[in-house]
Amino acid sequence: MLKIEGLNVFYGAIQALSNVSLTVNQGEVVSIIGSNGAGKSTLLRSISGLVRPRSGCLEFEGTDLIGVSADKIVRMGISQSPEGRRIFTNMSVLENLQLGACTRKDDEIKADMDKFMDRFPRVRERLHQNSGTMSGGEQQMLAICRALMARPRLLLLDEPSMGLAPNLVTEIFSVVKDLHAEGVTILLVEQNAHRALEVADRAYVLETGKIVLEGAGKDLLHDPKVKEAYLGG
Ligand SMILES: Nc1ncnc2c1ncn2[C@@H]1O[C@H](COP(=O)(O)OP(=O)(O)OP(=O)(O)O)[C@@H](O)[C@H]1O
Ligand SMILES: [Mg+2]
């Protein structure tokens, strides 16, 4: 579904991604783990068309994504829940959800909204509240719902569990599992390596812009190098 080959991304003189190659097959959950500054967000932002790579190949369902505008990429079936949530804090929860669906023309928008609010009842309770007044965890749930409102075939999640209480982290990962079961393809970036590997069909380890390890999520969970560097020994 997604094919990335030899991707190089720079911010000025800083090289954030170096010769990154990876694939995501339809229906998979693929996790990327890595430390601060490894280039995880840069990778997702490149797929979403928010950062333009200097070189390399980036294809979604056989179509070249490089140079395609971010809104077109959403229309092609990719949406992102960005790091730090980035909800529109001057708008209501409902308006944020409606914006998530702004590229759609079908008549199932309301039904989808109901479905996601069943999953996150707190979002329904706060529907007419200014989203900026919600707690961090509530904003994270809204950011995920907003991304889902685009009805993506490929969902990009950037650190969805960041800053959440343990019970909410469990909830977020159980949503990932449910979406997986429904057939949504997910590329997940996480610092919570344990959870990210547990939920993943396959995973990649990114270190200072380079993929250093890849394998089945379950195998990486038991890899000595991964254990030492990312799972607390
Ligand atoms: N807009 C930018 N301008 C300059 N450098 C940037 C910019 N965005 C990111 N970088 C640099 O690129 C590198 C990769 O950053 P990126 O945000 O992709 O890392 P990350 O793996 O998502 O880290 P974190 O886990 O902290 O979110 C870092 O060294 C960062 O300082
Ligand atoms: Mg990041």
C-alpha cells in the first residue's frame, strides 16, 4: 500500500532522514519506534505532504506522493493524527470533527461521527465545548477522531499515547487493535515501544534518521538490542 525507498529529508543543513526504506501492506499495523529526534515525525510529515523530501521514492497504492499537496493526499486516503494533537483550539469539538470530514462528499459522515463518539464517549459529552478547554487526554482522543473522520485507508498516528494516564493509554491501543480488526491500515509512531511493538504486525527502529532494525513486532519485543535501548533492559 505504501512504499518508501531511499528517502532523504533535510531541514536546511540538517539531515533528518537518511536513505529510509519501508513498506506498509494493506491491513497491517506497522510501528516505528525511536528516540527523540530520530526522525519519526519527519517521516509521517513527509507521507502527509507537509515536508518535501530532497530525494527518494514515496508511493501510495502505486501513485507517487512527492510534490502532491497535503489536502490532495488526504483525499487519496491518508490522514494523520499529528504529534501534540494540533486540534483547532478556537473551535468546538463538533467543528473539529466536521473539519476532519471536509474532504468527504458521502452521506455517512454523521454515522461515522456517532460511531467514533461511541468509542470515545468523552468526545460526545464535550461536543459543543470549545476544544481548547478540554484536557490533554481529551484533546488526544479528539485528534484521533478527527483523523478518522476523513475515513482514511491509511491512518498515521504520531505518538497517540503521549502524556496520557495509563488507563487512557490502554484505551488508545485497544482502539488501534479494533481499527486493525476493521481493516484500517495503520502506521504508528511511538516512544512507548512496548505497546507499539505489541500491537504491530511489523515494526522498524529509527535511529538518527536511519532504519537500523526491522522485523515482526513480536520478534523485536524480544530482540536484545531493542530491549536494551527501548524497553528498559
Ligand atoms: N522544522 C524543522 N527545522 C529544523 N530542524 C527540524 C525541524 N523539524 C525537525 N527538525 C530536526 O529533525 C530531526 C528529526 O525530528 P523529528 O521531529 O522528526 O524527530 P522525532 O523522532 O519525531 O522526535 P520526537 O520523539 O522528539 O518527537 C531533529 O533533529 C529535529 O531537531
Ligand atoms: Mg516526533
